[in-house]
Amino acid sequence: MASFEDNDIDVPDPSLMNVIEQDSLKWIFVGGKGGVGKTTTSCCLSIQLAKKREKVLIVSTDPAHNLSDAFCQKFGRDPMLVDGFENLYVMEIDANADMDKIQGEMSAATGDDEQSVLQSLMGDLTSSIPGIDEAMSFSELMKQVQTMDYDTVVFDTAPTGHTLRLLSFPTIMEKALGKIMDLKDKFGGMLSSMSGLMGGGAGPNGESPTDMMLGKLEETREIINKVNTMFQDPTVTTFVCVCIPEFLSIFETERLVQELSKFGIDSHNVVVNQVLFPEKDADELAEWFEEEKGKLSKEAAEICSKMMARKKMQDKYIGQCFDLYGDDFHIILQPLLDHEVRGVEKLTEFSETLVNPVDLEVD
């Protein structure tokens, strides 16, 4: 890594100890562009948290779950203890399964004819308001998680676009409720008559299918608004951004940080993965290469030359990262390894680099 100038010495500690030592944190989101190592970072952070907390839960909100692959252990919709731990649990949610559960619960309270009315309403709602199905699924997840006695919940999120949609769920719910209310105000009598003509009676409390739908959406909105309030409290929630030292990833991280700021969600940590020799300076390596390349075979010299080009490119973008966030963010440089980080043993070993960072040279 390129050396810092004297006026850069007081940068925040380049580790995630600030997150681990903040006992008040309940929700920790880990997110960024696809393929930058979010799942590995989530697992490693959770392993370190498990050393300080009584019970830690990792939740995957990515439809393409990777936690089972990372830990080499099969997980599902219910929290499961990670092999080798007494206080670290994992669950992988399925939005489609949760939506089926919601519809099943609503249909169970009605007759067969009313079920078709409810299913039709749900189908119209999900097609007219993109994201409503995920919002309701997320509501069910949060309702479930809040009843559990975990000290900290780490969210291994989907790539940036999906994550930003998750954060916009309160707005989505407002639109959904507004749409249903408009329909009820304008066509309430007609909907009730149509339900009667179709053979649909009332629910267990005398409500129509439209009222049942409205009640479920209202319950979902209340949960999401409550959760959203907690997410905007920096003593309870923080977001750890993950990237790699390449243009597209750094650019998307900046977009993510700006969007998080708009949503009022705390973010003051950036993990930069896959860094070539983070403790070394590209110029020093270039000097070494010039001195030694005459002793190398042609093939070895070409390999080293390509490595040097990659190192210079990475240092450029890491420098931009420090320019953007160095004064306010903890920037953690994670080294590129010569093996995959899979399984409890390797994850535990790699997790130490989050709390014991490489020493960066300071002029």
C-alpha cells in the first residue's frame, strides 16, 4: 500500500474493532457489489462478534445463498448452530416461501371461494407494486428475528441494488397501502358485492377479503416502520461496506454510502478485499522487480510484470478510497490469499485480519 503523508497519520483505526466493541449494536448489515467477498466478511465478522457476545445470528437476505457454502454446512429457514460454536447461528431466508406462508395464513382464515379472491388481490398487488412481496417477506423475517434472544444479528445482504430496495421497503408499503385504500374508498361497495356474488363470505371477524388484505398490509407497515426507526439509530444499527480495489466496485461503494446517508443509516467502515500485499508499496516492489528481473526466466518475469501492473492499479484505487473516506471511515485492507476461505477453521483464521490489520507504512 502506498505510504501516507504525515498529515494522514490520524486516520481511524484500520480494523472492525469499533464494531465489535460497540455492545449496543443489534443490527449489522454487510453489503456491496456482487463478488467482492460480502459473505466471507459477514462470516468473519460474526465469528469475531461471537467471542464478545452471548448469541450471534447471521441472516442471508440474498436469494443466492452462500453461507452454507462458506461454512461447508447446510442451513435453512430456521436458525441453526454453526459446527464448532456454541453461540453462532445461521439462517437463510426464502422470499417466495415466506410469501406462500403469508398467503397460506390469510387463506386459512377464509373459505375456498374467498381464497381465490385473496389470491387475485395478492397477485394484482405484487404485479402493480414491484418489491411488495419482498417487503412483506422482510417484515415476516424481522417479526421472527425480534422474538429471538440474539444479542446481534448480522445481515449478509444481496448485491447493492437489492440492498437499496430492502431499505426502501417503508416507501413501498406506503404505496401499497395507499393503493388499497384508494380502491377501497372508490370501489368498496362494489368489491364487497363482487365478493358476495363470487361466493365469498366474511373472515373469522366478519371482514371482507379486501379488509383482510388491508389489515395484513397495515401490520406489515407497522413492523417495517418500527424496524426502520431502529435502523436509523447509529447506536443500534450500522452498515459495513465491502469492495475490492477496482473502479466499478469503488464507484458502487460511493453510491451505496450516499444512499445510506439519504436513508439515515450509519456507515463508517469499508472493507477492501483481495488486496495484493497490502503491507507493501507498489514503488518499492517496482524497484525490487527492476533489480531482480534479470535473474528471472522470461515466463517468471512476465508473471511478475502482470502482478506489478495489478498492484499499481490496486494502489491507485485504494488511494482514492482513502481520499474519499479516510478522515471519517475505518478502512480495512484484507489480503488476497493463495487459497479459498471456506470452512470454520479457515474463516476463523482469516477473521483475525479484521481485528489485527496489516501494518501500513507511514512516512
